[in-house]
Amino acid sequence: MKTTHVTVSNEIKEKIIKDWRFSKLNSIPAIAEKFNLKQGIVNTIINEYLSSKI
């Protein structure tokens, strides 16, 4: 399986986290579509955010 490295700026990461935390539906698929990213990338960003809070 070929993987592609995607770099997401800190500004976009912060917007994704804000959308995830404060939207009523905090849906990863909806956020991924909004930022034109794959769901796995959005999921990774959220997981990294959560793991930094431990």
C-alpha cells in the first residue's frame, strides 16, 4: 500500500480541533470534508491533541 505524507499547518490543526470541540455534531467525516482532508488525517490530529492533554 502506498502512503502519502500530508503536512497540515498548525493553523489548520487548530481550526480542526476547534471545530471538533465546539460543534454540536463534532463529526470527523464532516470536518474532513470541510477541510478537504481524509478522515484518517483528521482522526490523527484529534488523537494527537487528546494525547497531549494527558
